[in-house]
Amino acid sequence: MNSRQAIYAVLELMGSIDLQKKAIAKLEMTLAQTSLFEVTDLLEQLRDTREHIAHLEQGLSRKKRALGGGEQADLRKLQQNTFLRLRMNALALKHRLRDWLHQRKFEIEKLERSHRHSVNGIYRW
């Protein structure tokens, strides 16, 4: 990985962490307004999101340590660039949406398969 890719990877991780922190804030707001029955699911989502943030922050610190002095100066300069920051946030959001859709696809496939098996089991003689 060249220095430019390393810097962009760091910026993308920073954008992902920001998005995850916003997701935690949203989950906490939802948690405050939900009924007792939905609390356990929301708490589990909150715990998973916090674990994901911790994992991302560890990766971020590793990548920042791997950068050289000139690369760190370039990183600070690029962090102040509004256009690039918005672009990296959009990229992080795109990755997050893609991951979410990918997870949903497999959940739906499991439900469809389960439904087919139950329907086939009912109508078999």
C-alpha cells in the first residue's frame, strides 16, 4: 500500500468511526423512547456498535502509527479539506450501507428457505 492509499484508509476509518458514533447516538435516543419489550434488542445493537467502534479505533491507531512523518503532515492537511472530508464520509456511508444490505440479503434468504421448507412440509402427503 502506498502512502496515498494509507492516508485515504486512515481518513475512511475516521469517517466510519464518526458514522458509528452517530448511530450510537441514534440508538440511545431510540432506547429512551421505546417500550420494555424492545429494550433488549436495542441494547444488543448498542453493544455490537460499541464493539465495532472499538475495533475500528484500534485499526485507526495502528494505521496512524504506520504512517511516516511526512504522511502524518499530509493527513493533517487533508483532514482540514472540507471536500475530501465529505467524500470520505460518503464513502464510509456507502460501505456501511453495502454491508447492511449484504447482511439483510442473507437474513432474507434464510427466512425464504425456512418458509419454503415449512410450506413444502405442510403440503407433502
